[in-house]
Amino acid sequence: MWDNDTFERISRSIDELEPEMVELQKSLVPLVALSPGSGGEGEKAKADFLKSMLESWGLEVTEYRAPDKDAKCGYRPSLVARLKGEKAEPCLWIMTHLDVVPAGSRELWDTEPFEAVVKDGRIYGRGVEDNQQEMVASIFAVKAMLDLGLKPKTDVCLMLVADEETGSKFGADWLLKNHELCKSGDLVVVPDAGNPEGTMLEVAEKSILWARFKVRGGQAHASAPGDGNNAFRAGSTMVVAVDKVLHERFPAKDELYSPPESTFEPTKKEANVPNVNTIPGEDVFWFDCRVMPEYPLDDVLAAMKETAEQVAKQFGVTVELTTGQTVQAPEPTSPDAPVVRMLARAVKDVLGNEARPAGIGGGTVASFFRRRGIPTVVWGRATGVAHQPNESCIIAHMTGSAKVYCHVFGQDPGQGKA
Ligand SMILES: [Zn+2]
């Protein structure tokens, strides 16, 4: 841990670097890093700019190019910049993403989306918060170390990846599959979600399962139901039965999550007949399930199928069960993992806030790391402006995060509970 005087110096240094941080944001916004899937050219211009900047500071930067024939340059770049610490392992990774989402409708913006505008302590522009706020903060945390000639306790690696917004196939997923970068004992911070206070340390995710039920009966005139078989009636009974069985069979509770249990929600209902006086011969509905990670999704599907078939038999209809999105969540990161403890300590000391481990209902890029057994925390100081018109970054949040990272750099991951 840094002594008080040293951390004071670091903190002052970050404050002095604030204008440079704002300048970097201004340089990055016009380097539109839109993935080809969103109609853009990819991240090359932004990656090239950052690479030469980081190298000019004396950092060792490695570029990884994921082949993508749809990108203008034929690849999607990711960068790793290493700052040597007192020891090489475990390595502390801070992963941020280069790509941004499209601006959306121009009329909804008060300023040009791809020109950064600074006003009242904020920077406006696409990407300034998601994910440049934390990217710039982590870069300048490293800069402060270089300027002051300080060494972090262990190696720090900034991982700047492509393709986070459209599935990570050419970003984190590709990088971890094709290169031996992170080891299971390493520490990973993904600062890409959270709350304004920085008190949410996301360590766990529920699995996601979208299931579609297609019920087939027989169409008929509504005045003669006996000539057909009402698929809507059978489907309605099925919804209620499936809902009940899932809640009974998968009851696990864990206060880490909000809500603290699995959710099984009937959601989409596809249109059946266009007129009132026809018995529907077909009925289609969906369930969106967010399942506690300890339950295999195959078990959930099997329970759905068994229940649906029982109801189908009772009504003399058939049912076909198919799936949409299916993501089995990886094993959660332990709420006691060193990376969780270190970040909580830094948030407490720097921001004065009490941060807590939490679980969420959807998948994030952290799953690619957790699947490899690497403890990973998703953290950040988000204000709900990501992907919105007039996206903005609170400058004080950016400098605050830089101090949080510097605080973490001074902590020894091997030390016991703080
Ligand atoms: Zn993001």
C-alpha cells in the first residue's frame, strides 16, 4: 500500500493531468471506432493513435490483429500495454474497449456526436463514457506512475480491445482463444458498468435462456370449436404450468443478486389469428429466463419440455420447443477474491464509498475471463448515459477512477484481508 505522502503525490499528479485527459478524449471521439456490423470501418484509426501515444511514453505495447474481412483494413486491432511492477505476477489487467456504438438519430443530439464538447464539468460525444471514461482513466493512472517514477506492486497491463459492443468475436473472445495472455491467478478489472458512486463490484452473472413454444392444434370457425382444437387455450394453460414448475424446481436464492433468485418470465406472444371469429390453430409464446449459474440450462429446458408435453397431451395438441439466446454463465468470481478486495479498498479510500460484490441478470464480456477461471470484476462509475444521445463523461469521475486505479496499483494482491 502506498504511504499517505506518496498517495497524496499521486493524487495531485492526476489532478494536474486532468487537462491532458480531456485532450485525449477530444482526440479519440472523432476517431470513430464503429464495428463493420454497425456500418463502420473498425477500430484501426483509434488503435493506431493510442499505440503511438503509449509507445511515445516508453511503454511496451503489443498489437493483436483479429482477421475480419468486413473491416476496412481486414483486421480488428486490440492492444496490450504493460507497465512493469515490482513483480511480474499476478498481472493486474484493466480491460476497456475501443469500439463505440452508432450515434443514432442526429436530431436527438444537442452537439455533433463525433466532436467532443466540454461544458460544465462534462465532456459530450459518442464514446466519452462508454468506454473512454475508464480507458482514459486507466491510461492516465499508468502515466502518473511513469511521471512519478513509481512502480506498481505487480505488472499492470492495459488491454484495449475491439468488438465489445457486437459480441467480442474479434475482441476479448478472440484474444483469449488465440493468445496466452491472462493466467488463472491474474486479476482482471473490466470497468464497463456500475453506478455513479462506484459501489457495485459485479462478480457474478445469471445464465440466460430464451425459449420458444410453438403449440399446434386445429383451426376452425369460432362458432364450431369442436371442428378444430384451440391452440391458444392449450398454450395459455402451458404458460401457467411451465411458470409454476420452473419456480418450484429451481428455487435457489442468493442475496448477491438482485432479484436474489432466478427469473422465469413469459414475454413475447406471437400474433395468432387476425380476426375474432376464428379458433387459432397455432399459438407461439416465449419465456425469458435468467437462471442462477449453478443450474445447468439443459435441466431447465428438460423441465420445460416435460411440462409442456404433459399439457399438450391433456389438450390433444403438439408442442415444439426451440431456443433463442442461450448462455450458460461461468462460475462466479469469489466475492473474497483479491481483485474484489483491492478494488473495494480503493473505492473506500479514494471515493469514500462502501463498494459491495453483486450479481446481475445478463451476460458481460467478463464471462470470457471467468470461463478460464480468471477472477474478474466489472466495475465503473456509470451514469446511465451509455448508448444514449448526448452521451457524456463527468470529468471528475474520470479523474476519480484514475486515482482508484493508482490506489489498486499500490496494493499487494498477496496480502491478507485489509
Ligand atoms: Zn461498454
